Amino acid sequence: MILPHALTFFLLCIVLSLILNIWRLFTAPTVTDRILTLDTMAVNAIALVVAYGIWARTGLYLEVAVIFALTGFVGTVAYCKFLLRGSIIE
């Protein structure tokens, strides 16, 4: 079967991507770049959870990935709104 090898390769790629995102988080020149890096890290975490769900052969992790997606989206919107207006709640 090729699925275990493909999942291993995928997980290694996602871990490498997270490491590069952490590097970019500390070396980003502007706050906007840091916000985009955090959003990319959220997407990578979602991919990691989905890959683990496929490896574990359960659908529970797909629901966790949806919750991560919603949380990441709301967090990104809150950061951007804070940058534009100075407060989150009007």
C-alpha cells in the first residue's frame, strides 16, 4: 500500500512548512506579515490534523479540523480589525 508512505511524506512536508513559518514569524518585517504567517500556520495545523485523522481512520479529527478552521479565521479577522481600527469591539 502506498498510503502510509504518502502520509509520512505529507506529514514531513507539513512539519517542514511549520518550521519555515516559525522562522518567518520571527523575521517578518511588518505586523501584517506576522498575521499572514499565523494564518498560514493555522492552515498547516488543520492539514496536520486531517492527515492524522486519515492515518487513524476516524472522522473525529475532521470535526476538530473544522473547529480549528473557524478559530483561525476568527483570529485572523480579529487581528486585522485591530490593526485597522485599534479595537476589536465597536
